[in-house]
Amino acid sequence: MIWRFPVSWPDPKLSPNSRVHWSPKAKATKSQRVEGWGATKLAKVIPSLPMSIKLTFHPEDNRRRDLDNLISATKGLRDGISDALGIDDSKIQLTAEIGPIAATKHVVVEIST
């Protein structure tokens, strides 16, 4: 079974290249984690192993982006998803890609079992 839902683009404070104080970064991480938890619950994902998560990043322009940094910036999101599912995130396979340009930047999460 496959579930798809959009979530917000990662906050720039969450980039591994950002030079922000730990406090605003922690606040952004918590916000992202809560969004991941809520979106997963709203999508009514049924947890079962094996499970995989695919993240498709839809930017709003054609600038070059580092996929590794985007993946790192979504750690809070992935933790929120695994919290909602009650599954350790080390047991979930992750794939990611940069998709086509969108009117508003966002990330599409696709969970499959």
C-alpha cells in the first residue's frame, strides 16, 4: 500500500551548512517533527515492515541544490513520521530525489509497505 502527502520545505536553519545558534535550530526541528507526526496520522498510514519512505523535493526555482543537505535537513520530519508509526527509523528504507519545479516549494512524502 502507498500513502502520499505534502509537507513544508525544510527550514533553512536545519541545513547542515547553516551557522545558527542551537536554540532556533531546535525550535525548527521540533516544528518539523510535529508536522511529520501530524501529517502521518492524518494520512492514516498503517505501519508494517518492511517499509520505505521516499522524499521528493519540489523547489520553486531552478537553483542547484545538494540532495544530501536536503535529506539531512529533514531528519526531524523523518523522526516525526517514525514516532507516528511506532517504528524505529533505522528499520525504514529512505530514498530521495529532487522533483520538478512547483509554484510553492514543498516536499512530497511517499510511504510504502
